[in-house]
Amino acid sequence: MEENLIAPCGMNCSLCVHYQMMKNDLKKQGFNRKYCPGCIPRGENCTHMGDQCELLKNGRIRFCYECSDFPCRRLKGLDKRYRTKYHMSMIENLKA
């Protein structure tokens, strides 16, 4: 696992369809989705949790684990969904 592909929310960007589209250049095969190299390589604040978390959205913290509420209710919900669907824990990625 590449460390720079762990997003501020703990998502492993290499599992994301938008990252896979870019990595495999699937637009050439007729698939039409946006490309994304990940939050950290783009120098972006969190695009996944930023809609609900002002600290991440405004860059006052860089990663969820820096927050005093870590792990918050929203992150726990996302983590549960990602563990079930992708066999990846956002919380465990952030702890590592």
C-alpha cells in the first residue's frame, strides 16, 4: 500500500474507481468517468469527508486522526461500509 494514496479520511485511493480509471487509462476503452490521482498527490483537502467536516474542508486538520473526535460517527459509518464492500478499514489505515 502506497502511503501517499491514503486520503485524509483514511480511504485507500488505489481502490477508488476514479483512481483505477486514471491508472489504467480506461477512457481509451470507452469508459467515461473522471480521473483522480488521490487527495494527497493533488495537494487537496479531503474531498470525501469535507462536505460534512469543517475542519477537513478548511484544512485546519490534514487527516481525521488529528481530530479530537476521531473516529467520529460519520467516519465510523463509512468505515463499516468500506470494510464490508472493499475489505478495507479507513480507521485502521489512519491508525497505521
